[in-house]
Amino acid sequence: KAGVTQTPRYLIKTRGQQVTLSCSPISGHRSVSWYQQTPGQGLQFLFEYFSETQRNKGNFPGRFSGRQFSNSRSEMNVSTLELGDSALYLCASSFLAGPGETQYFGPGTRLLVL
Amino acid sequence: AQKVTQAQTEISVVEKEDVTLDCVYETRDTTYYLFWYKQPPSGELVFLIRRNSFDEQNEISGRYSWNFQKSTSSFNFTITASQVVDSAVYFCALSAPLYNFNKFYFGSGTKLNVKP
């Protein structure tokens, strides 16, 4: 079974631009979560989607948004990029969204904002 | 509030040495789940183990073993006879779903360097 895939793997943008990252979960998984990883803040939760609904959201500004499609694929969007948005963005999927389900992570998208 | 502390920022060992990575967690929930993940330089987080709060049995998987102690709120990870391929950043994570569904709280990670 294929793992979680994320596209693109690398991205360079300039301040003020917007970016869309894509995540395809493991086949059959219906929950998708997004995390931001930076050297200073570590791994931080962005949001979680299940059945096209956002169930949980981390402490990030409204410039960060996401959505999930009926096939469970998910996208996250960052508008008006800032230098501090440079990070590794990781997507994770789980079968359902039950308590303590194991999340399986993709390889991430490395975003560099210049 | 939920919190995970990995006090060891970086550890260096020589191949074949045993090494223990510490993880201390905080939660007021009585039902919670603990995880360990490995992050090689490629960036992907690789799942290693999941443990729920009601199961305090230690677990061994090959060269890996985990010691869960609720009394000290710790979930430590030991690699026996370390190998160069074990070099990576290791993360401990907590999920306390009562109020946070499937949100994971990660520790800051421990970078393990295994030298030949």
C-alpha cells in the first residue's frame, strides 16, 4: 500500500506570495492532519480534517487554511507569505479519527520564503 | 495542558553502544496515547510505537525497547547495540483525545548520532 504522498517536495516563494501544498493520504485513510516543523518551534499542529470537515485547528493565523476533498486528499494554503513561514510542512493520515489513532506521515514539503 | 519534554537535545554514541532516549509527558487526561517517531534526514516521520495509558507493559521489538512508567510520567526508548543506521532525530508524541481529537503534541526531539 502506498504511503502518504505530498507535492511538491520543495518550493521557493517570495514574501507576499501565496502557496498551496497537496497531500494524498494512504488509501482508505479518512483523516488528514498538517504540521509545521521549524528549527525554532519544532513540530506544531496546524489542523486536522475528517470527512471534509475541519475538526481541530492549531494556533496559527488565518493566513493558514486548508481543506479536504471527498476522496480524502487535502490541501493547505498559506497566503501573504512571510519569512517565518519557511518550514517543513508535514501531512499525516490515519484510518479514522478515533482517539489516539496512529498517524502516518508523508515526506513533507520544504518551503523556503525569500 | 498537554506537554512533552525531551531534555536530551543531542546524543552521540559509538556503534554497538546502548542508548536511552528520555521522554517525559504532562496531561490531566486519564486516557492518552504515547508515540515514538524516527525522522531520518529525508524528513519523513517514521512510526515506531504506540502505547495507551492503560497498558504499562514494556515492549521489545528487536533492538528497540520502550519503558512506560505512569508514576514518573515517562516513556523512554532504548536502542540496544546501536548501529549507524539508527542515526536520526527521534520524537516522542502525546495524544490526549478527550478535548483534542487526534492532535499530537510533540517533544522537541533528540538527535542521535551513532558513529562507526
